[in-house]
Amino acid sequence: MAARSQPRQASYDAIVIGAGIQGSFAAYHLAQRHRDTLLLEQFVLPHSRGSSHGQSRITRSAYPQAHYARMMPDSFYLWQRLEAEAGTSLYRQTGLVVLGPVGDPELEGCRRSMGPGDTLDTAALARRFPGLRPRAGDVALWDGSGGVLRADRALRAVQDVFRRHGGTLRDGEKVLRIQPGAVLTVTTTAGVYRAPRLIIAAGAWTSAVLAPLGLRLPLQPLRIDVCYWREKEPGSHGAGTATPCFMMLGLPEAPHGIYGLPALEYPGLVKVCYHHGSPVDPEERDRAPPGTPSPNVALLSSFISSHLPGLEPQPAVLETCLYTNTPDGDFILDRHPKHSNIVIGAGFSGMRGHPAPPWHPGHGRVPPQLLLPAGHGFKLAPVVGKLLCELSLGEEPSHSTAPFAIGRFPGVLRAAL
């Protein structure tokens, strides 16, 4: 028994903290580059405590921001490569309809990235999505590359391939301390590990991991309602139909956008969600008082009645998820400003216009800008993981990381140094 209680001790080429989709892809790329890599996860896998669980996520090519649009072809390629390596299907191409009023900034940005030939008239929209009732005057765009990523299956696949390349995955180990240095030391609840490079991709727990390292990033975890709505006519919105995914923008009553996916996860249930939530401590996410009504669910019920009349207007299944946002909605992909062998990936949920957390020094409210429905980090995870890998190896990133620099938050740098 005494030997069993001894903590594990080992040295690696790289350590990654956080086995969500971003951290798992970072570890996957490192292992493919023949780096002996340890991937640490605080919860026992599989789990639903973070942002990478569930069966489905939207993917698409259309983006209002040029830096994300440029990354998507690489992301599609890397998803296809993972499918081939894992020997399993991870993507279902359904197409994506983007709707919004003329002049909506995000809609116009998507139109620029897609080209003029992808605008749908009323008749074409009715053929593509007969169950959707648009608003008068809405413009509809068609992204034929859009579809559904099988999220749980994708997370398992990338972790399985990581281990096949020699990587080590240890779950149920919470990080207790990080000692910086030329060789870093990471102490967990079960071991002590050393490596010359560290990637932190801990989702909503990133701030807690980084605080002892003198870095206080403006990250805001949010609790999101994930809602599923029953078809009135069984099979009308399901996987056997031509029903695409959708995003509806520019709704005065839902300024953060509403998105939906066809019935793939639960038979006869369509996933429709509001891309917004309430601030939460990630440790308290599942401790909401029972029976507490959510204003976002009421908003969605009204939306369903008006725009998706083929669905029952009360949710059949209600789940929760965590988003983690930066004030400007862009990712953080950068090295620690004081410890260059620590690389950080955070803020992957893409909601702009949120106030910085109250504890963040020197920042007030960020002006509302473009929104990015559907928690857009998951679809870009293969590229994000590659960039984190390249940063940790001291290489020139394959895509510009300038939009994702920590330096855009000057108060954070002063706090860190």
C-alpha cells in the first residue's frame, strides 16, 4: 500500500493541461511531431463539466472575420485527416442557412467570405428549409460546407490517436502547482511531472490555473442552456431529411443570435439554442436552484413558436454547457509574457460585447461588436491545437496569431510583470 500511495514522477518533452478538444488537439499535434507528451485532465473521462461534451457542434466556412475564414480550410482538412486516422466518421454535411436583416454586420461579413452566388431567394430557402419561417425582409445565405461535427466522438478520436502516437493521458488529476523554470514542474493530486514546455488549455478553469503564475486574463465563464425541442411530426427535422443547420442573426429580442441543428442526438428532438448565458463560477455550474426559470428558455420558446412552427414550443430536454469568453470575442493563443515556455489557449466560445470580469484590472465594458453563434472554438480546434503546438516548439505559426495576443489586454501584462 505504501508504494501505491507514492506520487507518480516522470519527465516529458511537453505537458498539456486540459483534455477538452483544444488541449487534446494540442497534445495530438505534439505527439505527431514525436514529442513525448503528457495530457492532464482534472476530471475522470468522459465528463460533462466543461465545454467539449455533447454529441454535436456546427461547423461552417462562412465567417465575418477574415482571420477565422482563412483558418477554416485548414481545419476541414485536419478534421478529414483525423477521420482517416481514427477510422470513423466525425462530420455530417447538412449545409447551413444564415439569416439576418439587410445590413446586419455579421451577415454582410459572412456574405463577403462566401461570395454572391450563395444568397438564397424566398423560394430556394423554402426548398432548403421548409420548416423555418423567416422574418419579412430577411436575407438568407447558404453555406454548403456547413454541417455537424460529432463532438463526443471527435474528442474520443483525437485522444485515441494521441495515445496511439505514444502520448500519455492521465485523467482524474487536478493540477495543484506549476513551478516555472527552464524545466517546469507540474504537481497534481497524483503525481509530479517535469517538462521544458507547457500548454495550458483549461477552459473555464484557465484563470484559476494561471493566477499563481501572475497572469489574470479577462476570461468570463458563462452557463449556457442547451435545449432540445420535439418535432410535432416525427421525422420532419431529422437526419434522414435535408434539414440544414441554421443561424439567425439580428433578432432584437435575441441580440446574441440563435442557432439550430437537425435532430441527430436524440430521436425526434431538434437542438435550438440561444448563444448567450449567465456568468458562473465553473465549480458552481450544476448547483442552480431546482425549478429556477431561465429567461433564455422563455425567449427560445417564443422564437420556436414564431419561426419553427413544426416544433413543440416547450423544451423536451434541457442541458447545460460552459462558455468561456474574452471581452472582444477573439481567442487567446500566446506565450505567457514572463515565462515564454508556457503557452496559453483560452476564450474559445466567441461571444463579443461582454463586460470584463469585475476582478480584471483596468477594463470596463467592451463595445458590442460582431457575434459568433454556436460556440465557434470547437470547429477550429484542429488548427488551434496546431498553433499551440507550434508556439510551444518556438516555431513560426502556420497562421497569424496577432489577433489572439495577450498584449491586446495591456492591464493584464502590467499585472503579470
